[in-house]
Amino acid sequence: MSRPPRSRALPVPASRLSRLTGFGGVMGTMAGGIASGGLRALARGERPDMRALLLTPANATRLADELARMRGAAMKVGQLVSMDAGEILPREIADPLARLRSEAHHMPPKQLRAVLDAEWGAGWQRRFAGFEVRPIAAASIGQVHRARLPDGRPLAIKVQYPGVRRSIDSDVANLGTIIRMSGVVPKGVDLDPLLEAARVQLHEEADCRAEGARMTAYAEMLGEDPAFTVPGVHADLTTDNVLVMDYAESAPLETLEHAPQETRDRVVTRLLGLTLAELFAFRVMQTDPNLANYRHDAATGRIVLLDFGAVRDIPDWLSDGFRRILAAGRAGDRATLEAAALDLGYLPPDMTAAQRGELVDLMELSLEPLRRGGVFDFGASDMARRVTEAGEALSRRQEATHVPPVDALFVQRKMGGMYLMATRLAARVDLDRLMDDALAARPGAA
């Protein structure tokens, strides 16, 4: 079991050389482990298993620790790989990488001040009645601070780590090299589309002005929906590397674990409904399901939506494909489910009938709650465990692993994250009503 991350003030390696040195240190440490393990195997008269020597909990933990220290694109790609790869990566490396989805280390005050001096100029402190140096949150590409305007309005200020943008391409390439070097990627799996998608997304997320514009557009799309709040953006203070928004008083979503059942049911139903609306009506989706991106305002009952770096347009073919899959899964129509999965790219055309049948079996298992209908009790269900076990067994039986189109993986990641959120909050959701509304939705409907 991997240990939890320990957040502390650590300088972010900002230069290309310092980041390359970090990756080099990981590779060197892993190579040292291979050498010593190989010598021990030879001394026992055994032939060294290079894959087994690379794929050790110690090496995976070293990789996760170094990515957490480096932050920026390196850490973000580790997060994306651990979520998007699903069953592609074995648990020995996936579990330590999953730790990267928790809170990161933060910049020391001196480095923070240098970043803000560069963005706002000397004397920027005079713009605020107060600025809290200790961040209230830290993540892969930036950290968030509370501040107060002279008129008393509270702000949340997201400050990007130095060197993030210029390190994206090299970080993605270097992490891809480490993953390939480890030999853990199964035969037939092409990591390039995943890494390229991560690279493109990171360039988008590293533009704070663009994220601010996406926040404003998303708020307009929601309109007067009383269920959600999107903080307002302060364009006059926002720069390429700093995003300034209203501070919304709220609590982490996980604090609802012990809330009344009615509250948990309402929050989860709203979030699942929003996800389906993104897919079928808005055709715009915030694809990062990290729980930290959603908070709850107990005073108003609203859900506060944060972090719009991973917003993606949903093309018609993707929305229509998922509509067919969900409708077929709900109706128990296996033939249509298989055809829809084939069109969407979940089933490669060269797969044998037996392999295709096993994958459709897995899809039917994951869609079982829709067939059952009525109120589904996420807390009482063992669905997540059964799907995981079935997926792992299938991965062991099939020699090659197929990776669906990247666009589909982003949607799958969001849906999977919402399912885990619903399970964690032990919500009870009327799936019939939710699916009736979702499948009837059309583009542009609010």
C-alpha cells in the first residue's frame, strides 16, 4: 500500500536542465536497482528478468516521489496516465502514480514572490488588502491563495508554477521514455496518443487567460441554474500565469460523507445530471473528475465548480456514440451495444469474435445498473469491484490491449470519476429519471 503524499514547501525545478536532472536521477536509480537485482539473480544461477527488476514497488514509488517534487507537466502527465491508462498499467506502477492525484507540494514564499513580481510588477501587494502566502491548495501545475481586495471582496488566486509552459514538451517526452523503458506496457498498446493528448491538454491548461474565458463561458452556459456556482473571473488581475477569481465559501465534497442521505443524494444526482448534460446537451465537458474540483456550499446548497483547465468540446460522433451505448445498455440490447462500441472505437475491427464477446460482456456488466433501473444505491453496490476484477481478468487472458480513441477516454475518465464519487458518498439515485432526461436531451438544451 502506497503511503500518502506529504505536502511541504519545496522549490519547483524551473529550468530545463534542473528538470532533465530530475528525470535522469529517476532513470539512474531505476538502473541501479536493475544492476543490483540482476547480479543477485546471476549469483543464484538464474537469468535476470529485466521487466520484473524494473517493475518494483520501490522504483514506482521513486518515480511518483520525483514527479511530485518536480510538479508541472511531469506530475500532470503522471496523473493523466494513472487515470487514462486504466488497466494498461499494472498496479505496481499505477498505485504509486495514483498518489499524484492528491495534493502536491507548494512553492516556498521566496519563489512565489518572484513569480508574482514577474506577473504583476513590483509593489503588487498594494492591490490587495490582504494576501495569504500559505496556499489553501496545491496541485500539479499551480497553487491557490486567498486574498482580499481593498473593498473587502474575497478572492481565490491560482498561481502557476514557474517554467511549467516551457517544460511541457520535454516533460511529456521524458516521462514517456521512462514508461516505455520499464517494459510495463502490454503488447499492442500505443501510448503515443495518450501522451500527445496529455501534451495538448497541458498547453491549454497552462494558459490562465484561456481558462478564465472558459470559466466565464461555462457560467453563461449554465445560466441561472440554482444548483451550481462558477466563480466570477477578474480579468484585470488575470495574466497568462495567474488566474484571479471570486472566492466561493464552500467545503470539500468529501465532507458530505456523513451528511444526511437526502443531501448526498441531491448533490450526486445533480453532478451526474450535469455530466450527462455536458455530453448530450452542452457538448462541452470539464473532463477532470478530481473531487477537489467540486465543493459544496452548505448555506445555499449549491455545488461550486472549480478548475476549467481540462474543458473539451464534445464532437457529435462522440456524443451520439455514447448515447447509443447507454441506450442499448439500458435496454439490454447486446447487438446494438456491440455495434455502437465498434463505431466508437472501443472494439477494434480486427479483434476475434471471442475477444469481442468478452469485451461486450464487460461493458454489459458496467451498464447493469441502467438495466436494473429505479433507485440505485451506490453505497450498497459492489459494482466497481466486480468491474475492476473482470477487467483485470480480461487483461490477463487477452494478449493485446486495445486503447480506445483519446476523446472517448476523456469522457470515460469523467464518467468513471463520477461513479467513484457517487460510491464514496453512498448516494441513492433515481437512474430512470436521470437517463430519461439525459437521453432526451439535444444539443444546446440547458
